[in-house]
Amino acid sequence: MDKTLQKDPAKKIGAAIAVCLIAALYIFLILLDNVLPANGFTLMLIPVLKKGAIYSLICVSMNLLNGFTGLFSLGQAGFLLVGAYAYAIFAIPSDQHAAVYQYFDGGAIGFSIPEALAKVLGENAGAFLGAVICIILAGLVAAVFAALIGIPVLRLKSDYLAIATLGFAEIIRAIFQWNGVGPVTNGSNMLRKYTSFSAIKIGEIKLATAFPFFIAMICIGLIVLLINSSYGRAFKAVRDDEVAAEAMGISLFKHKMLSFVISSFFAGVGGALLAMYQTTIQANAFKSAMTYEILLIVVIGGIGSVSGSCIASFLYIACNEWWLRFLDSGGVTLFGKEITVPFFRDGFRKVVFSVIIMVIVLFFSRGIMGDKELSFAGLVRKLRKKKTAEAAEGGAGK
Amino acid sequence: MSNTDIVLHVENVTMQFGGVMAVNDLSLDVPKGKIIALIGPNGAGKTTAFNCITGVYEPTNGLVEFCGLPMVRNHPRGKMKKLYQGEHADLYTHDPAIAPSPDKITELGIARTFQNIRLWKSMTVFDNVLTAKHMRAKQNVFSATFRANAKEEKRMRDETEALLAEQDLLQYRDELATSLPYGLQRRLEIARALATSPKLLLLDEPAAGMNPQETHELAQFIQQIQEKYDLTVFLIEHHMDLVMQISDYIYVIDFGSEIAQGVPQEIQNNQRVIDAYLGVSEE
């Protein structure tokens, strides 16, 4: 069977196109960071790309849980918070501790991973490697939290699971804001001064935009590999029919736990990237509204579609941060003329957004991609079919 | 018959829901290599008995052994202590260590099918069978993700292919499981159960909703797989034709209690069975 797949020309061409596109993307991103001038367009484009890449990872991690394992969990913001905090705590340089933890006598932690590595490897390599290690640590800490929460919570089903995970996310937020753990989390104050995207460089080449893409792509790649493995099939079996899955020897608790922990690991990684993007973080920002935002993207993209989640992430972020901004600004500029529209004022964007979402939910209830995946091999096959069909038609016409 | 020849041993199993006795003091033996049937009119407690064996329910009282290994041993506890209406309440001690969940029971070697077909709806025919092989694979989540188990995955795929070919399902391998006609879905469900490499196959009304022709084919099919995989088959059925055709031994229950047991001819002529099925005339 594998042999036939390897011989499939469409698959080969598809893979080649994908590799070329990815290479082109990275070249573009590196140009964007280093060469292209900073004008109005790129100043909007760069943050959208960064945040879109981060949200892609976060949404795919939620999709693994909600779409592929059928666990309706609403705890994502909690794990993002854990990841973001874990990253920031390990990455604040030690000489900044006094400034950041000003109410807690410089905090309880006296070291910083990027700093320690910078001493050994030089500044740039230290920052890069330190950031990567801190990101992985952030994922691991989130995974540990998930494992502990999962033990009681994963015995619940559907709505009850959603309520319990939502509650736990809020509890996590409350605990992180508590002054008792202030020496570590800085209480309800901000964490800042840690390694952010702008510190990621190789030599003189800045990688501020390429880095989140790089991390997100590896993580999403891993999730896709997992989904297409035997465990991924077992997750889908649990989603489709729990009773049948259990009767076929698939341990429900073990597989739900696996999915929950893995999803939270990647949510933690996403949280760490979000912390890098924002340069400052505060537990107060990780409210349940954030979970709903992520859930919304997953639903728009298609529950059970990785590529759908990615496409929807970029679309949502672009609309929210860029394309629909004009709705908030009181007027539009068309052909050099300023037109004032009475409805356009602060918050009107959200109204339009809600309407768009309602339209999507009503008319495209399965999202952009449904549960299908975007595949270049499939596109090549379609194009070929079209070509052969056209050739056949042309032949008939003659 | 020595004890090792008994694949499934059910002893005084009682399942009481509140005040309802779904299964009352059921005892039966399923010897190795035989086809044994459990029959009874609607609501007699057949599926409940199945669920007690496969770990879906924990019986209120009684013992279930698989190849001499106790799987469930229970006696009325908690609220049931007072409510319990059955017998033998003090015969068995409860041991929480031996009440495995359905997946553990499948791992021991008992596979089942369902009365209302429960295939994985979003998966293809091929994936349905392949997924059932997940339990016996020796991979872990890392080796599976990083494709370090390629050899095992290939073996699983080859075995699935072979199994589908044997069951005449290979031509449908890339179709959605739910798009198959009803009879083939039943067959696929049996193929999926076989993929877990069971010793004992439990079939819950395999002929439900089938016409006489399909039922006849199914009977042959069950006999074939029984011989081929050296299986023991324990089935629940409504269709008398099928049961009489293939069973070696039959247990009949009504209102949760056993009313008769014997070889097919004996059951056919048993007045209590006829009464249970047709009702007793009021004379």
C-alpha cells in the first residue's frame, strides 16, 4: 500500500509544491524582517502574521482536543496562561528581577535560562536556544497542570467537562494572581523584560517574524503526525463512539488523558509564543473570553480540520486587527475623500464581526474546511482531472 | 469436560436495577470451540447479561470467569444490600481488583459486536478495522508520532488488508463505514471484532434486520470464522432459524431467569420456551 502511495505522482508534485511554498514563505518573512521598508502596510502585516502563526498553533491544539478526540474542553486560556507565565518566569534576566518583582523583593527565582546560555554560547545563540528551551519548559509545565486537572475532570462527559475545564481555567488565573505566589508569578502585576521575538537573531539577520512561524510549524507538524498515527485513529474512535472504542480495547481514560496533556503541552507552547509577542503579560488578560475566541476560530475553520484552523486563524486575526479596523475609526477614506459614517465608532467592528460569525454559523455550519484537509496532492489531482476533462472535451469538439 | 475447556463461565449472575431484576441468577458455561446461543423474547435480559460479561455493567451479584480467570466477582453492596431480591447474596466476596473495564476485558480476549451497529462513523472501512488493532500494538505515543513503529504499522496494515480480503470487504476499503449496506456493516463489525484477535466472540443479535437470505449467509459466515480463527462464539439472537441452524447448545431466558437449556431439538420442543415466545393461551 505504501508503495502505491510513493508512486502516486500527484503526491510527489504536491509535496514539492508544499516545500517550495514553505521555502518561499520563509524567504519572504526574513526579507520582511530585514530588508523591506517599514511602511504602513508592513507595520500592519508583521503583527498580523506573527499573531496569526501563534493563534494557528493554539487553535490546532484546541482542535486536537475538541475536534479529534471529541472532548469539549474550555480550559485553553488556562493552559495558555500557564505556558506564558512559565516562559516569562524562566526568561527574565536576573538583573531585571529587582525591577520586575518590585513588590516581592526581586522574586524567588534568581536565574534566567537565556542569560545563562548567553554566557556560554554568546548573546544571539543564547537568546535563541534559551527561548526554545523556555518554550519547551512552558509546554511541559502546562502539560503537568493538565495531567493533574485531567484526573478528576476527564471522567466527566460533554457539557459537564466543558463547565469543569472552564472552572479550572478560572481557578488557575485566580491562583496566578494571588499574592501568596507573588515571588514567582509577581501576583497581579505584569511580567516583562523577558526575551521577546526582537531578540531572536542569527548574526545580523533578524528572525522576529520567522521564529513564531518556525515554532508553530514544527508543533503543528507534530500534531499532524500524531493525528495520522495509530493514536490519532484511536482518538477519532473515541470521538465517534466511546462505547465501541472501549469495547475494541481502547482505554478511554488513557487516550483522553493523552489527548488532553498533549493538547495542553502545545497550548503552553502557544502561550509562551504569545508572551514573546506581547512583551508583557498579565494573568488578567487570559479570561474565558480568550477561550471563546479560540473556539470560534476552530469552529469557523472546521472542527476536525488542522488546515481549517490555520486558515481561520490568519483570517480572524487579519480581520480583527487590520481589515476591519476602519469600522472603529469613524469614517473611511475612499479615493482620497474622507467619508464619515455615523455608525462607525469604537466597538462597531465587534458588531460587524458578530454578524459575520452568525452568517458563517448559519450557512457554513461545518466551517471553512469541514473535516477535510487542504492538500496540495489533492489540488494537483483535481487540476489534472480538469485538464484531462478539457482535453477530452476539446477532442470531442474537433 | 475439564475446567480448561470452559472459555466463559457465568455463575449466579444477577443484575438488579433499583427494584427491577434484569438478569436473575443466570449460570451458564461456554465450552471452547462451540457456538452457544442465548435466546429469549424481547426484554428478557439478554443484552444486560452480555453487558455484565463485557464489563459495561458490574453485576449486582455473581461470578464471571474467562478461561478460569475471574473477571468479575461481586455481591450486593451499599444500597443494594437491603434492596437485593435475588439469591446467593453471600456466596461471593467483592474484590475491586477484579472488575476490569470493557477495554481490559477485550484485552483478555473477548470481542463483541453491538445490537445497534456501532461502527466509527467518520472512518473508512479500512480504518475501522485498523483502529481495532491499536490495542495489540506495542508502540507508545512517541514512537507512533515519530514513525519509529513503521514496521509494526506496516504489519498492522497488511493484516487489516488480509482480514478485509477474507471477509470480502476489500473492494469497499476506502468507503465510509456507514455508507455500506446494512448486511455489510454487520459483517464489518464482526471483522472489526476479529481484528482484536479474540478467543471468544460475543455477537449481539447479528441477524437483526436481515432478510432470510442474508440470515442464511450470515449463519454460514459465523460457522466459517469460528472454524478459521479457532473461536468460541456466544451469541444472542431472535431469529430462531439462525439459532437452530448453527448453535451447539442453547440457553433460554425470560424475565431475566433461565427457563430452559439444551441442544436445538430439545429447545424446539420445550413447552416453556414455546409459551414464552408465543404466550400461554388462557384456557
